[in-house]
Amino acid sequence: MSSYCSYLGHQPHISLAELSAVFPECRAERAIGAATLFSVHEELDGSSLQDLGGTWLLARQLLRSPQASLDAVPQILGEQARGIRGKVTFSLRAEGISPRELGGLYKACKEKLKQSGRTVRYVGNERKPAATALLRDEELVHSEGGNPKGGCELTLLRH
């Protein structure tokens, strides 16, 4: 099973019912802040979001470990940005992480990418994540399917 995180609309109970209807094998695991963790048998991509009117963001799980440290985030971002040519634009979305820690992560991620010779820009900040429309405009996410070209957004959940 593949694990994902979703940000549900203003009627979360309806959005959860919608997830179950579109993906019958969907198994909701838990909510962390505004995010809901769930598992499905199939791999989802950006086009999956087209079928979900009450879900405004889907994130694929890259790492799940109680021992996972925020120190691993710059390395994970570097791995996700490997196929991107030119400037790397990134964003961080977080639940359960303080603004101070998140601000430090933005700086550490930017420094890690700069050390590897990349030009870097981040959108959003430690107080407010980037709007999903901006993420689409910056090609960090795609709702039509395919891989983002300009960068990526990492969703960080701490419970």
C-alpha cells in the first residue's frame, strides 16, 4: 500500500467520504493538524486530485520513521530536486513544527542546495505556507499529472 497525506476542504467529513468513494480501498489512518494520512493500493499522481473536489492538496509519503529528524529534510529535498534543471524552487508545508524550526529548515534547505551548485528560491515562509495557486504557477505541483518541473513542496508532519 502507498501512503499519502491530504489536506481536506472546509467540510472534512465530506472530503473523507469522497476519498473513500473515489478510492474504495482507501484507509484513513489519522489526522495531524489540518492534514489526514491515508493509504491506498494504487499509486496516485497529480491527476488524482482532479477527481477530488473536497481535497485541495495530496502529498506522497517519502519517509516514515519515529526516529526521523528534521535534520534529514535538506537531504530529502536535494534528492527530490535532482531531476530539476536550472533554478530549484521549493516550499515547505508543516503540521506540528514551530515557526522557528521551520524558518531554520528553510535556511538549511537553501544552503544545502546552494552547496551543490544550484540556484534556489523558496516560496512561502515559516508563518504561512505558499498558496496552492502559487505552487501551480511555480510548477511545484501539477494537477494534470506528470512531474513538477520547477521544484517541489515537502509536507512535514510531526505528531
